[in-house]
Amino acid sequence: MTTPPPRIEIDGTPAADPELLAVLMSGYGHFTAMQVRDGRVKGLALHLDRLDRSTRELFGRELDGKRVRELVTGALADAGRRDASVRVYVYEGARTVVTVADPAPDGPGAPQRLTAVDYWRPAPHIKHLGGFGQRYHGTAARRAGFDEALLTSPYGEIAEGAVTNIAFWDGTSVVWPSAPCLAGITMALLEPRLPSVRRPVTVADLPGYRAAFVTNSRTIAPVTAIDGVTFAVDEELMGRVFAAYGAVEGDELRP
């Protein structure tokens, strides 16, 4: 007996494609987020590798990078854009969804004030969907007057921001926390281009650092406070960080 498709209504109106909508509503999948400038993306190979690895792990099949590039290029053409914020989502059956939105502003992000919360993402190596915990803590942080939540263990070990990676400056090295976290593309591009080390960082260690900054696909921004610990904006450090990122050549999206 053939199982009938699910019936899904939205505000009382039947969905046009209930099977597809059921897949999209499952919350099981992964994505990558990128900034496109003049049809090029910094770290494109890293984005494609992330999508393929996560598709193999979650769904047991490969995701062809050429096909992803065709989908993104097509979506940009349909939107009439060369500059954009693009997300590529992958669901069951390797169904791929591309969204195109306004590009993030270029240049330094606004200084960030963070608050530490007791939460680590499940399967942190995957940029997965269903991030209720991140969204919950990030929203609570903003309602409390902060810009972002900083995810820590019950013992205060720092992993990452709710939607960022974080790095600390000890005067000699950029220190990336070694706790399990998502290896963001911006972080992956910066780490080998700066004097970087990875080691455990705890909330108790914070007063010993001279500066901090966060990174994601939309911004690189200095951190001025984590709860009661304050940091000066180290202009020399941030200049080096932005110079390192600016030196990364974008890769052509068109296959």
C-alpha cells in the first residue's frame, strides 16, 4: 500500500508541495553561509568541502561541488546580483536550497559585548540546522543588553559564540579555543595567516588576555566585554586581522 503524502496547511491553505515542505520542516540538515562579491567567494573550496562532508555524514551520499556552484550561480543570476549573502541548505535526499539576500557590509563589524552561557552545540563540527539552543541563548543575550552569547561548558571552558568563532590575543599569539566547535570558514582562512595557536580557554582565563575578536561569514569584529571582563580594542591587532582576510583572493563561482 502506498503511503499517502502528508497533508500540510499554512494558515488554512494547503501547501503546494507538502512532501517537499515536510522535508524542509524536519529541521534535519546542514548549510553553509558565504559572502559573494563580484561573483567570487573567499574560501569557496572550503564551503564546498563542508557541504560534501556533512552530506556524506548525515545522508550517506556525496554532494557534487559543480552542481552546488551551478545552483548558486543560477540563483544569483535570477536575483540579478553579483554581490550577495548566500546560504546553501541541504536536506534529506541531498535536496539543496539556495537563498540570496543583501550582502553584509564590508569592513570591520561593530564592537561586541558577550555573555557566557552554559551550552555547547551538539555535533559542533557540522553547521547543522535545528539550532534552538543557539537561538535561545542568543536571543536571551540580546534581551539582556549583550550582542552575542558565548558558549561554554559547565566548568567554564569556552568553545565558540552562538553564531561566531572567537579568538583571543595574548600579546604574542592569536589563541583559538581548542574546545569542540564549528571550524568557521573565516576562522579557517585566518588561522594560518596569523600567529595562531589552539589551547583551552576558560572564563577564568579571560583577565589574562589583552584583546579578543569574533568571526563569521558576515563580520570580523572586536570584543569589548565578556560579562564583567573588559577588553580594549587593539587597533594594531585588528588591522593585522583585516589585512590577512583582505589578502585572501576570492574564487570564481561559475563552474
